[in-house]
Amino acid sequence: MSNDEDILYMVKQAQTLRKIDPCGAKAWILTAQTLYPNAFNIQYEAYLLERDGKNYEQAAKYFSIIAANFPNQHAELWQEINFLTNALRNENENSPEQEYYVNLYKHLTPEVQHNIFMHTINNCGDNLEQCIYIYILMFNKFPKTAATQAPRLLEMLAEGMKTDPDLYQRILVEEVLPMIQHKPPELSPLLACRLYTNSLEYYLRQIMDDNSDSSDAWKNIFKVLMICGQMMGWEPFLPFSKHVSQNVYWEKLVDILSASPAGSSQVLFYATTLFIYSLHGYIRNCRLKIDDTEISHVLVEGFMEWSAEEVDRTSEVQTMEPPKFSLTTSISPELSKAFLHAAQCWQLLNTDQFQRDFSQLMLALPLAPWISRFLFDLAIYFGHRDEANKLMAEMTTESSLVQSLQILSLNLMQGSMTLQGFQCILKILGELPPTHGQQLDNMTLKGHRHMIFLPLTRSALVQYCTRAIISRISRKLFEPPCSDRLLGDLLVLLQINLLDDVPLIQQIFNLINQRKTFNMRTLSNYIITIDIMEELNFMWNAQQDETNFELTGSSPGGSATPLIVGAVPPQPRRIGTRGADKGARDEFKALIRQQISRCNENIITLLANFITQEQLTLGQYIFGIPQPPPIETIVIK
């Protein structure tokens, strides 16, 4: 027989006896090894015999011989290597096969262990995922190899992200970067930037998909930024802490900018990270839970307090300086700080030295919804009305209510409410949310344009719409002739916050006192504030016989009807002071008591109904036309 036939014969004899007579099988193998020490089949059969007997030390000895002498020739060897590496990747499994290969690995020498990994990597072919996992396994078992082998692994990850970004981004940030963070290898700036961009994209998807606390994600983003910075020899940025003010990060960025060359990649990536961090803080705080209800906030134009001497001041003068932010709610300071820091970074990154690279970064990141909202608010902030209108046409708003509010804000920005703005007010009042909320402070400021983060609650929306109308028609007080109807309607609107409008209310009452005749048509339906009732009571009692002070009610739709106390007579009459008899005075006292008893009514609902029911009259004040196009009247409950 030839040598091959002899080898095959002895191996078959050993295989036949392996299960029933291990000692006999071993005798055949020892004989065969003596005659043919370099035959793969004989060495592999010797390994299988020790494997079946769970003799780890001897099995490791034969496995080492095979791996050293026959690394690239036999499929059986590669099958065993694959079983071994798979067992090492899943060491937590407790199957008998798993236990065997883990123990086998422990009995191999470090040199053989390392060679197995390298042989496997070199023979993975097109199986990129397997090759990457073998690298990771080798780094776990031999950490020192990361210093020389990590660049190749990172290049493979960057290549894999072209075909399956989700998979390879996860491998990068969850498995590879933690292993090299203490001693990052040197990489080309292009590769390091690609890896950081992909890591940032991975964590941003987590942040955008998960509404819970994102502190861990941002901590990891800043950590990856630090690792990539070390790869490129950058000055370290600050580690993340949610307790550190954004001012501190901005000041650090300014220091780095002052010491860096124009267009520095270091500044580009640090500023981009800080921009996205500030932007996320802004977007997140625009939607907050209050009493288990999510409340959105919308950036809108605030109202400026003015006097008769300031009527002619132009909007261009008002917008020369950046606007302030009103502290209307407890969240206003956080929102304004996050917005301003995002704006600072945005302006820096859109300078000539960074704009092209920054634009490419933005295209690579899943930030389109945030950027769209931010750019619109930025245009509002800087008073760029045309740009804001263009952006509004391109972006998707969360609801028709928000869109109506934004259009109203743009209307107010130009200084004169249009018919479109007034229609938006009526639409807003027809879509009020169920959450009542609180009334806001500082909605009107003196001497400076300002912005308001308006919560989408019934109270805040009605207050904003009411203030928009007051701001427009209160100027009529200084443009005679000013009708009784206008004075009375303004008093109704001003009930929402008397303390902020004391000079305006005083002007109204001064005008009433100066008149020989005055008709208060809205008293019984809409005047319920005690302070106004007390002033009216004082004026009633102070009137002389030559004056005529009449109080009437109004029906929904705007037609004036007399206010009658008690049974309705066939011919209704007004309550007046001229020739007033005891009956008229008793009726007036009853009326005052009736209105005071209503002082606890919901002023928000009352004013919303007033605006919708009296829309034709209010439209006449605003636009100076006999009758603007009607909009369906909605009664708010």
C-alpha cells in the first residue's frame, strides 16, 4: 500500500474504535504518529480523540500542532477554529460544547492563542462582520494588540458603515471605543472625523427616539469627542456634566478658537457638538410635562409698552438691537439660555471658514426637524420676517394651532395687525387646548423689543390673543373721536390683567369722566372684575344731573340691548343717571351686586367668548372698515 493508503487505513481503524474502545483507538494513533508524524489526518484524529475524552491539556497540545503546521490547508481545522472563536464570543452560554472550547482555549499558550486570532482575521475573506468581531475578541484577550491593530479595525468599521450604518455604528460606540479610550491610536484626521460623526449620529438617534433623561447619551458623546480629539492631538475639551452651565462650555470654545488657525477642525467639531447640545436643550425644553400633560412652548413676538408720544416710532428703530426674552414662566430662563447658545454656535459655524464643512456635517446627521424649527425661531428672533415666512412654508408644523400662532406673531412683528392676523386669533380661540395653565407675567415690556416662550395652554393663548387686540386698538384712545363702545370693549379686554395696564385704564376712565354722555353696553355680559365695578359705582354716584351715564348689556353677535333687572317690560330701557329716580338707582345697585357675584367666573373663557362674539365690532376698530369678512362664531365653554 502507498503511504496515503496506510494513513487512511490507520485513521479509519482509530475512528472505528474511538467510541467503543478509546485505548485501542489511541494505540492506532500513536502507531500512526510514529510512522507519519507530518500527516494532517493523523494529527487531527489524535486531537478528536482527546476532544471526545474532554482531555483539555492533550487536546490543546494537538490543536496547537495542527494550527502551527497546517494553518491554511484544511476545512476541518477552520471549522474547529470557528467553533472556538464563537464560543469565546458567547462565553456566558453554558452548553457542553461551549464549555469545552472555552477550556481548550485556556490550555493553549498565549502565542498560539494570538496566532489563532491573526490567522482567522487573515482568512475571513469578504466576511467583514466576522473579521471585526475577531479583532474585538483579540483586543479583549490581548489588550496590548490594540495599539497596533486598532487603526485597521477602525478603518474596517468606517467601511462597513457605508453598507450597514446601524450595525457598525453600534459596534463602534458600544464595543470598540470603550476598549481604546484609555490609549487611543493615532489616526488620520479624515478617519477620526468620520468615526466621530458616525458616533454622534448613533447617539443622536437614541436621544431623538427616547424622551427620557439623555444625560448618559451626552456623556458618551463628549467622551467620544475626547477620544477622537486625542487621536488628532487636539487640546482637550471639557467633560460633560449636566450641572455645568453652557456659558462654561462656550467660554472654553472661545479660548480654543483664539488659539487655533482659521478653519480648524478642532473648533469645527467642538462648536458643532456644543451647537447640537444647546439645540437639544432648546427643543427638549420646548416640550415639558406639567401635571402629566405635555405642554409645548412656541417662540412668539412680545408686546411693547408705549405712550402717546411714542406712537410714531418706527419698527426699524425698535429692531436695531437684539430682542430680550421675557421671563413669563419658570422655564423661560432655561429656554432662552439654550436658544442663545445655539444661536452663538450657529453664527460661528456659518462664517466663511467653517460653513462648507459644517453644512456637510449637518447633512450627515438626523437633525432636520430640529434645524427647521430652530431656523424659523432664529428668523423670528432677529426680526427677519420675509425669511421666517419662507421657512414657515417649507417646514412641517405640529398643528394648525401652532401655525396660526406663528402667523399671528409674524403679523405683530411688522407692527400692524392685518386681517390675516385677526383671523388667526379667531382660529386660535376655536382650537384652545384642554389644559388651562397659568396666566403669564411680563408679556408687555417698556422700551425694548422682546420675545415670549408661550405655553400652549388655554390661559396663555387667550391672554396673548387678548393682548394683541389691546395693543392694536388701545392706540385709538389717542385718536379722537373715541367711541363709548370702544372704551367699554377695552375695559372688558383689560380685565385679564389690570395691574399691568393701570395707565391705560386711568386714561379710559378719564375719557369717560370728560363726557356729558356715556353708554356702557357691555356691563352685564362681560364686566365682572370688582375693581372696575367699584370705579363704575363711584362714577355713577358722582354724576351730576346734566350728564347722562347709561349702562346696557349686549347680546351675542354685538347688538346692544338694555340691561333690565327683574321682569322684562314690553319696551326695554337703559339705566341712566339723568333724572334718575329711586327705581333706577335700585336697579343699578342690583346690577352691581349681580356682576360682583360673578367675580369668580373664569375670565379666560369669558374673554374668549367676548372676542369671538364681538369679532365684527373689534374688526371695525382694528381695520377701520364697516364690516370685515365674517368668521363663524364659536362659543367657548
